[in-house]
Amino acid sequence: MKFVIIGYDGPEGEAKRKIHRPAHLANLEPLDKQGRVILAGPLTDKTGSLLVLEFETMDEAEQFAQSDPYTVHGVFERVEIHPFKQVFPKQN
């Protein structure tokens, strides 16, 4: 099942992001190798990040979001997780 994870940066998010980006990307790497990263990246208005990832359950998505270095180290002040149904591009 796909989940949208929106991480909203805290007041020092931009500065902390630079420090913790390598660990954040390393955390996503295993999911990417498994084909579970649909898309991920920062919002260009510098308010946070958007990730669309595949997990079996909401609990698994929540555990991932809460243990991500951006959450742990305060880049993200708040995280929202929503189940997501992809319509486009069409999946086989």
C-alpha cells in the first residue's frame, strides 16, 4: 500500500537539513533498492518534504517516519501520513 508522508520543517529545519541529509538519504536507500520509493524530495518553498512510499501497514509507515533522521533530529517539526491510491501514471 502506498503512503504519502509530509514532513513539515521546524524553525531551524533548513539549517538542520544540510547536516542530516546524508543520514536521511541513507535511511531511504534500502526502500529505494526494494522499489518502494515512488517519489521523494523537498518542497521548493522550503516548508518541508514529500515522500510517497510503499509499506504493508500504516504502523510500518509511522515507524519509518518517526525513526527517520529528519524527524529524530528536528528537521521535521510535524509529520503527516496518509494512505494513498495512485491513479496516474497508471500502474500495471
